Amino acid sequence: MPSFPTPAVPPADGTGDLETAAAAVTAAQQALQRARRDLSAAIHAARHAGQSVSRIAARTGLDPVTVRNILAVTPAKPPDSSTSVLPR
């Protein structure tokens, strides 16, 4: 479960909720991106294992056109933390 960054000192005027909510949205977006990468990888693996597009669609709840569109794109690789450049 991701932790949400919080400001070091919440503002006295009650706007700390704004920062907390913004951090939660950012964390949710990152989780969604990871989930999409995982789903794409699983769909590619299932197809590589010989499952039909219609079977994959039935198992995932997606329509066959969406499954074909996912298969048409090379799976994204997760970011490699060893080569990432951190801001200074």
C-alpha cells in the first residue's frame, strides 16, 4: 500500500486537506499506471501461452477489441530505478 506524502508543517488555515488530497490523487494515478502495466503484461503472457483473444477478454471482463489493442502495443517495462535520474 503506497504511503501518501504529507506536508512537513500543515498550513494553519486548514488547507492541509488540499495537499493531502492532491498527494492521494498522485498516488492513485501511479497505482493505476502500475496496474495497467501489469494487466498488459498478463494479457501478453496469456496470449503467448496460446489463449485466444476471446478467452482473455472473458477472463478480464474486457471486450475483444480492447484486448487486441493491448496486444498491438509492445508491453511497457517498469521504470528501472538504477538508471533513473533524481532531481537535485
